[in-house]
Amino acid sequence: MPRARLSQPGSWPRERCNFGFLQTHPHPALSELAGISGYDFIFLDGEHGLFSEQDFAHALRALESSDITRFIRLRGIDTHAVGHYLDLGADGIVAPGVSTADDARALVTAMSYPPAGTRGFAASLHRSTRYGVDVQSHLKDPTGGASLFIILESALGVANAEEIIAVDGVHGVIIGPFDLSAAMGCAGDFAQPAFLQAVQRIESICNSRQKLLGTAPYPGVTIPELFARGHRLFIIGADMPLMREAMGSQLRAARSALNLHEN
């Protein structure tokens, strides 16, 4: 079954919720398990995670047998890394800290080969062409339907949201609630008017331009509420919190069974 591509119009209908997993600690088995579990997409996290270049390659191989859409989150606005991760076979790029339309245009340009873009050409060498076996078909669609998502998480990014989201080649926007609340001067306080106004501005612009919108659900708001406001991508799990909560829950249950009290 072909993997759904976020950048293909109509491939992810607006009535559909898409649930994702954030992986920060690299291990192919963990990536593979996310694919087996049925998540719609995965973010392999190069910003806060511990991935090396080899780790990204191993994770993408482990995910090859599932239909999960595979994103790599950049460490920053690194245009060289964009082409490199497409060469590895990522289905999409997620760029944090985008604050201006120039940032967005540079990332879009990095998705394509010259003369339209700045992506380095080594099609006979990388795994997205099966190391040169599929060069001719690759040249007909060099990006392979890969999508570009930008994260809006700064006051400047919110101020420039109209121009950023309008950039052709930006397929969608992720709202980073924790960074955005900090940028609004109310870190972790998601009820503050400044934060709420910033989120509403991003949502309104994305919806008016029919661009995919998503976030990690945060305290004070539910997935149905976010869906009603236009969100279609939900990062509902991350490896470390899930493991921490599962371990804690298991220990509490075992101690409770013997009427033991935690220290």
C-alpha cells in the first residue's frame, strides 16, 4: 500500500485526523514499533533528539515496511540538511524556528535541484533512488512528493505569519505551544491572551489558505476543540514521556497490589 503523502492535494482529507509520534532517542526498533502501532506520521527529531546521520538512515529503513509518513525535524534552518535528508528518503522536512518569509523561501528552494533550487545533485548515490537504480524516475519528480512543514513558535514568526504561510512550497504549519508561550512572555501558561491571540492568528491564516495545520495538544485544550479550529495533525506521543508514564504506572500498580507505599 503506498504511503500517504502530505503534499499531495486531497491525499489527507480535511475531515481526517492524523496522529503522530515524536521520536527523540534513536533506535530502529522504536521507530519500527511506531510504524507497527498505526501512527499516521512520525517526527524523527534532530532538534531536541540525539539522532546522528546514521541513526536517521537506520530509522528510515526500519520504517520502510509501514505506511507511516516519515518526517525529519531539522536542528534549525539548515538548508544543506534539507537535501541531505531527502536523499536519505524522508517523506517530509519539518523546520523549527521559522520567523520570516525569507526563512521559508530558503527552505523551499533547498527542496529542489538547480536551476529552480539549491539542492545538491547526487542522485546516483543516495537511497531515495535505491542508490542509482531509479535515477530516471527520480528525475521526473525529484522531491518525490516530499512536503515541507514549518514550525511557528516565536513572536516574530507570528507577526510575519501571513507572509510565511503564503510562501508557495510551504505545505503546512506546526504550532509549537511551549516555545510560543515562552515567546509571548507566559511560558507554559496557555490561558494568557497574548498566547491565545497568537494561536488564533496562525489558525486563521492557515485555514484561509487551506494549508495543513497541526500542534502537540497542550493543557487547557482538547483534540476535538483543536479539530474544530482547523487542526488536522496531532503529535500525541513522544518516546520519553510515554516510557516514563508507562514505567511509573507499572510500578504503582505492582506496589498497590501489595499495599506498598511509594517512597
